[in-house]
Amino acid sequence: MITSLLIANRGEIACRIIRTARAMGIRTVAVYSDADAKALHVRQADEAVHIGPSPAAESYLVGEKIIAAAKATGAQAIHPGYGFLSENAGFAQSVIGAGLVWVGPKPASIEAMGLKDAAKQRMRDAGVPVTPGYDGADQSVSRLKAEADAIGYPVLIKAVAGGGGKGMRKVDDAADFEAALESCKREAKASFGNDEVLLEKWITSPRHIEVQVFGDSHGNVVHLFERDCSLQRRHQKVIEEAPAPGMDAATREAICAAAVRAAKAVDYEGAGTIEFIADASEGLRADRIFFMEMNTRLQVEHPVTEEITGVDLVEWQLRVASGEPVPLKQEELSIDGHAIEVRLYAEDPAKGFLPSTGPLEHSDLDHLSDRRNGFRFEMSVEEGDVVSPFYDPMIGKIILHRPTRSEAIDDLASYLSLVEIWPIRTNAPFLWRALDHPDFKAGRITTSFIEDHSDQLAVSNEPRDEHWAAAARAKLDPKDGEDEKLLVGFRLNAPPVERVTFYRGDEVRTLTRHDVDPDSFVTSLRDEHSIVILDEGGYFEFDLTSRGTGTHSAHDGDIIAPMPGKVIAVDVAEGQTVTAGQRLLVLEAMKMEHALTAPFDGTVAELSVSAGAQVQVEALLARVEPAGD
């Protein structure tokens, strides 16, 4: 058995691996960048090694530094987690070549399934159904355009070396194909070092169904049933559950058997996932489920499988990497209840899901102590930590296991509505509204669910009247254990009058005790400058003093950086005429591309950046003057 383990990753997956390793008596070594010097995974590991600057390309993606750290600390094995180098066959081979144990599939298996075009052909040969499309060697724009036209729109462009939603674009119209192809290839090149793509027919009522498989060096391969990962935004999974709603026994048997054939076709060892796209226009049917790709690693959503099977997949990884057989036979595995996982992201749904970074000054995810039974938290930060702009915006996962799907949905939605995090914005309000939506509860879900219901899910951060009243109560009522000034508002021969004035943007409100509901209660934070009301998974901030008029108000045509990031494309020049909605430049932050567009028809009067520039939040990037000025 492995006795010491280096985790070549960060965040919640590093913490999750450390937990299992510690339970198995295995010493753990963390690696960290400048940004992660005080991170949770560093604090939890037995030992930690600094591997470079904050950008992942200079630290977590430098295999030589990670192998050197393993050797320097006497680590016997390397676990890659997911993302970063987890599906890099070259890195896996380097680990093995250095005399270390690689906790993952053989490099040849990673390579075989890493390129989606070759993987699809291998699956055809193994009798696994694949989605109609084009995965040929001719990568010319004209050939790809012709193939897309022949397949018929909508069509999906996918990077052959892609994963995690990167290098993927849906194209609805032939006129948009070349621009989408350019963007997809650029993102694929930056993320995977390979800009080749394939095309697939877009399934009109798609559900994303995947099967967890596990193999060993003794020739055994088992499946641990399916997960439904249909709730996605920009092809990035947001809510996952197991088992898949509406899955009958015959369809489950067919899809899981296909997944096992797929794994055996590449002599697979360790944890892997076979991902399928299902045409759910007539429900889930075995003849309408097609292979998409294989992820040759542990998945972010693996906890829901663990919850319904009672298996620790990381323990299985470590045992299989040590040469042991898969711990259970297929007939010993069964489904117990239902599990749902939500990904808690540091982002603001009300502002187009812009990432939210900075210090996490207040975080309470454990306040419902009487409801902890069945809840599982996989977090990368704690109160007092900092959410970095350098990495993926996911700050953790919340998983709930219940006997039935309806119980899991109701309890998890109720919990999320009471999550308290400040001042980082999160998608908690968005998540509980998604879970509480009638279509989700009824299992009427496709991969377009979030897009179709966005107006109902991503609501404004503007407070309602009851939030103003709650802020007034927080100011007028004493905190527990504090002495109150007894003569506040006292007037001779008249009842005391207590009032408070709040400023929020351009709105000013004065409230008295008569406006306060004495029976209402929400959590509040306060200091001498402001009151923060935490409610419905989000928060509302009220200033006690006016910010005045001295604050600079940006020109309507100012294009401001919404977050720290890197300018990866500039599409216009100074003096150029632009139309409303036209893309001006692209900013990359937290592993996502953010297109910044013209707010109205006009002329680019100023261009302050060029491609490759690093910019800070609220930096002026460009200025558009309206037509006619």
C-alpha cells in the first residue's frame, strides 16, 4: 500500500483526497503557488511545497516542479485530482519514469481517450453508439464549414483535446460558424495546446448522462451506475445527481454495459467516467443515448456516486494504484437512495455570472446543525480565506443524500436559501431557485434548462421592502449582550422616536421603529458604516452615511474591466465604427472568457489595452462615443 502521497492539485479536491489518505494512514504532501500560500489544502496536508507564481501555467501546470517536490519530500505516489495535469499522458509517463506511483490510468489509456476524434472511432469499434458528426483530419475552415452545413444546424464545435466545457461552441446558424470556430480554436489552444476540433450534431432535447467506471490491473472493470449532469451553464456542470431521474432498469443496464465495454476497449485502470448525450425528447431510451467522451480521471461530481453506493472512490484509487483489485464485484454494488450535488461558485448571477474575488469575511455553511444529517461539504475556503482570481471560480460543493429525489431536492433547496457568505457573491440563490423550480422537481430537465429559465433563476441583487425593514431592525434593536444607550430618541413629554436613514446608490430611505416587524428575523452584519442583511442565500448592503457625489461616475460608453484578468483578444481599433452588441475585446479570468461589447452604436474613441495585457478590476479598457456626438 502507498504510504506517502503528493496531491498535484489545489482547492476542494486536494482537501478531499487528503481526508481519505489520512483515514488510510497515508502521509500527504500539498503543493501551492504564491496565491495559495495560506490555502486550506496547504493547512490540512502533513507537508507543503511551494512550486511557483500564482498563474497555473507557472506552477500547477509545470510537471517538473511537481515531480521534484515529490522526490524532495519522499512522496511515494502522485495523485493528480482533476483538471490541471490529471489527463496529461506525458505527465503521467514522467511520474512513472521518475520511479513514482501514478494514481490514475495508464498513460496509453489517457492518450487513447484524450483526443475525442480518435476516441469516437475506438468506441465505434467497441460497439458503443456515438453521436453523428465529423471528426476527420482535414481541419481547414472550408472543410469544417462544409461538414457543419451537411450535418445541419444547430451544430456543436468541440476541441478534440477539450474537457470541462472548454473549447466548445454551439452554432445555431451558418453565418455564425466561422466566428465561433475561431473563438473555440483559440480557447482550445490556450487551454490544451491543441486547436483541432470535431463537429457533432446538436441534440435538440439533450440530457447529459454519465457512468462511473472503475478498472484494475487484474482485468476487472465495474460500473457504479449513472449520474445526471444536465444542469449546465456554458457547458460547465452546475447541479449533478445520481441516479438519473426517469432512468428505467433496461436503459440503465444498456448504458452501463456500454460504459464497461468502452473502458475495457482501452484496458482501463482506476476511476473514469464515460459521458453520454441522450435525446430525451421521448424520455430516456437505450437507442437514443450516444457516447460523447471519456474523462480519464476522478470527476468533480464523484460524491453523488459515493453517496448512493457507499463507496469511497479515492480509497479505491489508492488501493488499485497499489496493485490491489477493485474492492467490490459488480453484483455487490447497488443503488441506495438519491444524492444531489451543487457547485458553489464565487460569481454573481445577477451580473452575468461575473466572478467575485477577494477576502471571505463571513461564511456560515454549518448553521443548520439540526439538519446536518446527510449533508456533505467539500470546500476549498473557510471564513478568513481569500478567493483568488487566478483559478476556477468554484469554491466548493454541497452534497445531500436522502431516501428519495423529492426529499433531497426540498431539503437542499431549503438549506441553500439560508447559506451565509459575504462579501463574496455566490450562486447560492441561483442554485436553490433551480432546485425549487417545478420543471426540475418534475424531472423535466435538459442541458438548456438554465438558459431556458434564466429570467427566473438569476434575480436582481436589489433589496425588497422587508430587507430595508430588516436593516432598520438591525440598527435600532440592540445586539445580544450589548448595552443600549437608554436615552436614544428621548424627548420630554413625548414618546421616544427612533429612526435610521440608509443610503443605497441613489436611493435614500428613512425608517422608524414603526416600520420594523418585531417578529421578523434574518442574520445581519454591521459596523459603524453599514448594515448587511443576509437572506435567500445572498446579501443586501445598506450604507449609514451618504457616499456623496464626489465619486466618479463612469461615462456610459466606458468599457470597464469587471474583474482582474488578461486581455486575450482585441477586435477593434481606435476610430472604428461599432454597433450595439459588437464584441470589442475578450477578457480571460478564472479560466473563463468574457466578451465585452459595445453598449450602443458609435465610434471607439479610446483603446487603452492590447492583447496580452494584464488588467485590474475597474480598469478602463476602451471608450465608445455614441453616434452623432
